[in-house]
Amino acid sequence: MAPHRARRNVLFTLGFGSLGASLTLIGYLAYAWHTEQLAQRNRDLFESLVPAEALRLERWKGERAADLAHYALSPASRRALAGLASGGHDAAAKAKDWFALALRGHREYARVDVFSSSGALLWSGVRPGSESLAPSKFPKRPPPDDEVAFSELSVESGRPMTLAFARSGPLLIAFKTDISYGVLPSLSSGSPPAPGGLDLYLARRRGDGIEVADHEPERLGATKVFQLPADSAVGKALAGGTMAAGQDHFGRTVFAMPARSLWLGWTPVAAREVGKAWSDSRLLAGVFGTLGALAVAGAFFLISRLMRSAEEESTAADERLAQLTRLHDALRVCAAASRMARTRPELAAEICRALGETGAFKFVVFWEPVAGDRLAPYASGGLLPGTTLPPSIPAHPASEAERSSAAAAFVSGRTVVVDDFAVDENVPLCRAFGAAQGVRSAMAVPLSDAGAGDVLVVSSPSPAFFEGEARSVVASIAAYFATACGAFAAAERSLRVDAELAKNRRLLEHVATTLPLGIFILDTKTRETVFATPALAAILEAPLDAAHRFGPSFVLGRLHPDDVADYSAFLESLAEASDGEVVQAATRLKSKEAGWKHVRVRGVVFERSAAGEPTLILGTLEDVTESVKSEEALEASWKDYRRVLQAVECAAEAIIITDDKGVIQYVNPAFGSVTGYLKEEVVGRHTRALKSGVHPAEFYSALWRTISSGHTWVGHLVNKRKDGTLYEEDASIAPVKDEHGKITNFVAVKKDVTKERSLENQLLQSQKLEAVGRLAGGIAHDFNNILTAILGYAHLGQQDLPPGSALRDDLAEIEKGARRAADLTRQLLIFSRKQVIKPVVLDPALVVTGLQKMLRRIVGEDVRLHFVSESRGARILADPGQLEQVILNFVVNSRDAMPGGGEVEVAVREALVVEPVAGVDGSILPGDYVTLSVRDTGRGIPPNVLPRIFEPFFTTKPPGEGTGLGLSTVYGIVKQSGAYLAVESAPGAGTVMRVYWPVAEGADAADEAPQAPPAPGRGERVLLVEDEPAVLALTRRLLEKAGYAVTGFPEAAAALAWADGAAHDILLTDVVLPGKMSGKDLADALLAKRPGAPVLFTSGYSENAISKHGVLDPGTRLLAKPFTEDSLLRAVRAALDRA
């Protein structure tokens, strides 16, 4: 043994010595070859990486162009730029926010400048930290619209910058981009790592030298620009266009190679340090030299090592033989246990016991899935005394500390082997327990599919034990267990199937005896039943022991005559039916009780002969009498429903059905006609979609409380149509309840009353104005009598006093105040249409022309007044003075509505009304009209004020600035003249007042000549009748002073009695007198006795006694109160002269 070992040591020594010399020679040759290959590899590396980095720069440029197109050319950007161009404060703020978003969202963008088309800088935005950057310069050649252009890369404030331009309409947007945050970092970190280290930067020629932009945070801290001489590595590379060696901006000797294309005026350059490039060759030579030396030394070391190994191998072989013996014993006892056990837990316990006795493994555990996503042990063996397994472990560990070999096998469905717990970090939960039990390795085998069944875990005190034979034995044990468990499951299933069959048999027997459906089996050859249920006998009303008579002949004898043919066809169809085909028929059988019984018979081929002919028929017979009656009742109910539905669909009222939450489920066509919504647009939406905003929240709360409590709500609603307009409706909303009294739906029936409400409002407004007018007329009657006395006596008092007298001045002031009160009364009479007018045919355009100078003085210099005449000479019938008053009131109101100035247009136009037009208090009827309109640009009239503007004494002006009678006077004039009034106004949109005057035929009235002073009386006899004592005395005094003989009476009856015995030349009487006889009645009585005698009436208002609708009756003379001395004498003289 010793000589053999000596020879072996010599051979090993010679072998390792030769190996060392060979490795040294190979190292030298490899160094020379690798040096040449490395030079070529550097060239190839540069040629592959530099174009790739150039492409990366172009891709960055494309990304920035897309960003700029979004921030400068997108629709949102165009809107922001349009706002900036408009100069509006809010719009400019939005534009600034838009570009501020670009500065915040991208670190590359340092500054944004917006120029006008002429080059003026409109706005600039600077990113924090870039305040030192100067504004961009307007390019000599701006890019076309909707395009982005880049300028050459430049250095500003020590930072490389590029400038991008984008044109958007008349504006030019310039973005300054700091490539320190985008391009250069990508060059320094975006390339794949190269052997020996590779630097990438940008370079360009600058005068006689080279300018280099580099970004290396670790070395430089930020992006910097360096100035290098032309003989540097980068300068040589740029000059030759290929790889060159030299110094870089850090003083290192490097290889440098440029790209073949420029990028914004700069060239991408790659560089590699020369020392790093050759380090691999030197390392290779050193490696081979070292290996040679080690090979020689290893020869001596291996000699002694091989000697010890031989002894160790002999001992291990003995131990391996003993181990294999234990493993085969374990496999044998487990196979025997699998044959003896009867249940899964029994088998698992037996295997654990047997394996523990053989000593093949340290301990064995069977795990099963339990509730809570955990695994629990249900059989184990081989544990150290006094130790127990944990109650359960996580099946799907949530953390690394909970991971175990059993869970890993359970989740993956594959065998998991742990070679050594001491070094394996994948099963920390097993490590501490394994150390306590003295085990080093373990094997976990899933006994079914992943995540579905038990797991077997066996362990060993030896590391890496479960290889080869041990692994095969454990796998066989697991297979024995799985096979035995499968047999157990099959036996259990067989027992369950037998129990289920017995249960089903009992269930079928119970069904056959209790089911009201008659079941039978019919022999097709003998036509007799071989099986029948009690239900069949009950339906056929025959005893069960006579079941053989339930053949076709028995049924045929009881069929309804009209159903015989159908039943025969049923039997024929059964004879020809295929397997599984159900044949049925409905027929009627004679019942022992009065009437016919409706039945339904079904049949299917149950058995066939060898020739394929049906031999047995399985059939059912069902009494459907009640079902037929129900169907007939349902059909009648359905007909009623269709009639109701048709009525609902044709109803003129809108009908809505909602669920108990108010979600619309049905609407009829009338709903669409009222609201403008299609059915599919509202079904599924809540009724709140119709809300108008007119009703307060409390209104809807009360409505819902009413219907939710089971009561019907009836009321008035204002809702909103699809087009946004409002409409009014009278509604009734009722709840619908189910059989338990629970509300399931609500039904609303609604009637559109928008037009009716509009007419009601117009009628109410007209009635209100009419009532106010009656009140005003009544007041004016008494007031005019009082004013007549005040004016007359004040005038007489002034005549008796010398000029300059203080008392005369006081009486003049009294007369002036009385005249103002008379004007106020006259306006009330005009509004109430009690004022007597004298309409004439006139051209309203001429009236407007005559008022132009006065109107310009009234409105002042701040209001621009325009006059439009498009009436082409059309005439109207009107009182000229009242027409002027209408125009003056309109223009004054327009002036007051524009305290800061504005425009007023006074227009006269012809108008043809074809369809009725809405007016102030009714519709304007079709016809030919001349419209007089006054339009202003004032503040407009609020909707809540508009309905009241024609009410007497209603004004929105401060106290003391208006009487509130201006527009009410206009209203009275227009209505008394038979014209129409319309108003258009909205807050902030101005107002249009328009009068529709019917066109009149005829020539214009002639202008009246200047009047001479009234002639004095010549002793004519005047019969004076006046119920007001003060007016009676005043009138008598004035007439007698003028030379008339006056006889006065306070009532008509006394005057009539006096006239029977006395003569008079003229009757001067008030229209309204006390007693049964009015002034008109007195005049008629006297004229009957003396036709043609002159009559002069006086009145505070006419009360239609001597006029119709305020227009004086032909031939009637009226002196309106209050009158003056001049008007009284002139009227009396005129009446006498024309008699």
C-alpha cells in the first residue's frame, strides 16, 4: 500500500509541475492576443453605443416637442393663449396658471416667454432657481403655425440651454430647456454599463478650443461646461471623426469617439479611460501566472488529502449501507400499514409509529388544512419527550417569519426539500423547532393538488439527507398513503351512493303517492296500464284497483266530442315519437259532477323493442280545470289592463309612475308633449330633474310627507321643461300599495295650466287696475269741485288786490298749488279713463318730430337720443295732447333709468300682427298697427317689479322724486284710445315700452287758430245747476261779473220746475247731481220743450253720462272741472254763439 501511494505522489507532483509551466505559457500568449482583441472591442463598443446615445438624444428631442405641442398648441393651450392675448385679467391669470403647470411638472423647463406677432414680450414665467436666466430672443425666422422648432444648444449662466419655439395663432411661445435635468443625466445613466467604465457627454468646437458639457453628480455634483484645447482626446476625435487617445477634462488619459451627427449644434462623445481598458489583459496574465504557481503547490497538498479521503470513504460506505437498510425497512412497514388501516387518521398514525420504530427518520408529521387558512397536525411520531407541535401554522404565510416547508408544499403542490435548516433562510419557522429536535434536513410532500389536501413532512438529523434513495422512499410512502386514502374515499362514496339510492327510492314512492299529477305506464300492445298512481284514479274518478281499465278505450268513452280527433292524433304521435320527445295534448273529460273537466296529458317513449318499436309509454295526466279558469280570468283582466293602458296613453293629462323613491318608471305621451322629454330620456331618472327652483325646500318636504304617509297630495306645481322654460300644472299624486299595505309606487296625474294661469294673472291685473281706476275717478269728482272753488276764489282775490301786495302773492301761491293738484287729478282721471278726450286723425311721426327739441332738453347731454320714423305716413286716431304725454312719460322714465348716461330710441313704425301677441293685460289682436316705441339701454326692470309698474302711486324712486302716476297715466290714455301696451325688459338689458295704435283712415285734423279774449255777456239768461254750494256761488259771481243774468239751483228738480214758468238762454249744469235726475236728464227734459237751446255741461269726470268710453258724444259741450274764469266765459260765449 505504501509503495503504491509513493508512486501516486510522484505522479501527482510531476503532473502539477507540468500543469504550472503550461499555464504560465498560455497566460503570456493569451495576454498578447487579448490586447489586440480589446483594442478592436473598444472600437466596436464605441461604434455601437455612440449612435444609440445619439438616437436617445433625438428621442428626447421628440418627447420635448410633444410636450411643447401639448402646452402651446392643444385646444386648452389655445384657449389660455387667447385669454392672454385679449388682455383680460381673469383670462391672463388662467394662461399664466397653464404655463406655470408646465414649469412645475417638468424640471427641464426653466423659463417660458410669450411674444406677440410683432415680437413684443407679453408674459414670462421662470422656474424657481432659474431667475438669473435672461428672456428669450425673438427668432429671426419664427416657425410656421402648429409646428415646434429648436435652436442651437447654448451655455447660459454656466448651464447648457436649448430654446424651443412654437407658434399658436398670432402668439409665439418660447421654452428655455435646461438639458442638465433631461439629456445629460440620461447620457450618464441611461446607457448599459460597459467594461472598464464608459463616459458620455456633449462637445462642440468653440474658437480654437473645444467646449464639453458633462453631468456626473458623484464627481462634479451637477452639470458643468469645460473648455479643452484642440489636442485633447475630444478635440482629436472631433477633428478626425474616429476614435482618438488623449487627455480629458479631468486630466485622465482616455479613448474618445464622436457620433457621426450633430444634435442642436453639439456632438455626442463617448470616452473610456485607457488604464481601465487594458486592465483585463493584465489581469488575465496575472491569473494564468498565479494558476501555474498554485498548480505546483497543489500537487503536494493533494497527496496527503487523497490518503485521508480513502479512509473516510470506507467508513461512509458502511454507514450508507446501514441507512439503506433502515429506509427499506421503513418502506416495508409503511406498505403493510397501508393494507391494514381502514381510515385516513388511522393510517397516518400507523405510518408515524412504524417510521419511528425503524429509526429511518428523526420525526414524521401529517398536516391537514383547517379553518382560518391554516395547517394543523393530526398525526406525528419521533418527537423528543416533553415536546409538542404547534396547534397550527399559516397555510399562506403573510410574512417571511411564518414560512415553513409544509406551507410551501401545500401552496405549490410540489415536493419541498430543505437540505440544512442552519443555512436555509426560506423556512425560518422550521429552523428553531428543527434545532430543538436535533434535525438538519426535511422533506415535505403534498398528498393532493396544490392548496387542497394533506402534507407529509419527514426529517433527518443529517444535512442533505433527502437525495437519491431517501427521497424515493419518502415519495413511495406518500404514494402508499395517497392510494390508501383514495380507496377509503371510494368505499365511503359507495356507501353514500347506496344510502342515496335508498333515499331516492323512498322519495319517488312518496312523490308518486302524494303528487296531484297522475302518473301511468301504458303497454302499447295491450293498451292497458301496467302502473298507475292514486292521483290518476282521482282525476279519472275511478277506483285504483281498476287501473288496467285506464287505457285509451276508457278515456275515449269520456272525451268531449270536439276533442276526440285531437286525442287520436296524440296517440298516433306517441307511436312515431323519438326517444326523449314529449308529446302532449289538452282535452276535456266528462265529470261525474255537472260540467267538463279540463286535463292535459303528456307522454314519452319509455321502452322500445329490439326492432325499435315503442313497447311502454310513460305518461302524466294533470287536472288543469282551475288553471284554465285562471287563464280565462287573466285574459279578461289583461283586456281590461290594455283598455286602461290605452286610455292612459291617449289621456290629455300627463301621467307619471315612479317607484317609492321617486325614480320615474313610466310616462305617457302627454308628458312628452308638456315637458319636451322623450320617454327614454326620463325613465330611470328622479323627478327632481323637473324641479324649477321656484318652490322652497319646505314645499317638497311637505309633499313627500303627505304621499309617504299614504295620503293623496293635490296642489299646484311649477316645473321646468327640457328647454329650460317653466310651466305650471295642477297635480294629483297618490301612493300605490301592495297586498301588505307597503307603498311600492306613486302615480301622478298632471294638467298643464300654464296658459290658464297666464290668462288668470292678466285678468287679475286688469281687474286690479280697473278697481284702482274706479277709486281714482270717485276721488277726482269731489276733488275737482273743491279745486274749482279754490282756483276761482284765489283768482278773484288777486284781482281785488294791488300788484306787489303780500296777500296777492299768497293767493298766487294758493292758485299755483291748486293747479298742480288739478294736474294730479287729471292724471288720475286719465288712468281711470274718466277723462273726456277729443281724438283726431293724426300722423304720430309728426307729433314726435314736434317734440324733438323738448325731448333733447329733458334727457340732457349724457343721453344720446335717436329718432326713427318708418310709418310711411300711417295715421292713428288719438288725442294729440295725450299722445305727447305718453311720449314724454316714456322718455323721462328712460332717462331716470340711466343715471350714468346711455341711449334712447324713439321709433314710429308700421306693424302687421298676424297671430295674437302678449300685451300688458291681454293679447294684442291681429291687425294693422302703428307702433310707438321708446327703447333705452338702462338697468332694466326686475321681474318682481314689472307687473306693478302701471299701478297708480307705485314707484321705485326715492321719496320726493316721483308720484308714481306717470306710467299709470300712460296706461289710462292707451286703454281709453283703444290701443295696446307691451313691455320688454330684463335686469341689465334695458327696457322697451311699445304702444300698438290701430291704423285710422282720414285726413289730419287742422290746427286750431289762436283764441281771442272771451267776449262779455250781453244780459243773456243763464240757468245754473250745481250741487256744490261753493262752486255754485263762484260760478254765479263770475258770470254776473261778466254781464250775464244768472239763476242758480242746487238740484235738477227745482231747476226744471223753475224753467216751466221762466225763460233762459242757456243751461249750465253739472253732470252729476243729487237725486234721481242727473244733469243729462235735466238737459233732455228742457230740450224736449225747447229744441236747439244751448246746453253746457260741467263735470269733475264724465261717468259715461254724456260720453261713451270717455269720448264726448257728438254735439255735446263740456267744461271740465276745475275751470278758470277765462275757460268758463269762453265756453259760455261759444255755446251761445253757436246756438
